Amino acid sequence: DLYRHAMNVSMYAQLLAKWRELPADEVELAGIAGLLHDVGLLICHQSGEKNITLHGEYENRCGFNHMVYSHDLIKDMDVDIRLKQAVLTHHERMDLSGFPNQLSYKSLNYISRIVAIADAYDTLTMKEDDIPAMQPLEALNYMFDNCYIKFDTDMLLCFIEHIVQNFIQ
């Protein structure tokens, strides 16, 4: 569900920001971005759109545009521009395979890169409708094997290393 996903992404984003040794205000910013990253999906649901899932959020027009809707909801707020950018660009990928704009590496601020990793990990490990959840280590292995060119490599390796250490301990 959207609430649980938002809370999880917020937590993972804060952890990754902390592990990257960002200042406390930027750890908080990453957490807020994680919390708000999919708020635009509420517009999809309010408009009567059916079958919106977090695993398939890009499979229909409304879901594909949820980042724009999320951004529209916060664009006029007096908040850090990196928060607005992270909400808008959390599905962009380092190899230009993301959406909605296939932005380049230089266009993605590090808060957005953090939220992208947190969002992907939580989506992979969540059960939704008929889609089974990956086990946490299976998801990390998948991200390592298939996503190192999609995500900021240093951030992804930091995330994997620290999450694995938490499982071990």
C-alpha cells in the first residue's frame, strides 16, 4: 500500500543519506523526499484510474505521470529545490533509461539518486496483488547484478553493504 511504501522509502532514504555521511538537514531532506515521492499517485486514484500498482506504476498514463503530479502538489511550497527535484526525478536512471524525461547523470541531484535506490529496493521487496515480494538479499543481488548502471554506483554499493551488515548483525 502507498502509505507503507512511502514510510519505507523515507526510512531507507534517511538511512542511505546517513550512511553517506550527509549533514543532518540533508538526511531529513532525503526522508521527506522519500515520504512525498509517490504522493501524485493519489491523484490517479482520485481521478478514478483503476489498477494502479507500485510495481506497475508506469504501465498506464496516470501512473507514468505520477512524478509530475507529485511535483505539481509541492512546486509552490517554500521547500528546498532538491526536494522538488527528487520528487520529480525519482524514476530517472543514470543510464538514461528512466522516465519521464530520460535525464542525464548531471541532471540528477544526490537526494534524487538516494530516493531512486530506496524506492527500487522497497518496491522489489513488497508483495502487491499477484506479484510476490523478493526476499531482501535476493532484491539486493538483483539490484547489484542488473542495476549498477542505472543507479549511482557508489550509493548503491553503500546501500547494499550497510543493509547486508544489518541482516548479519
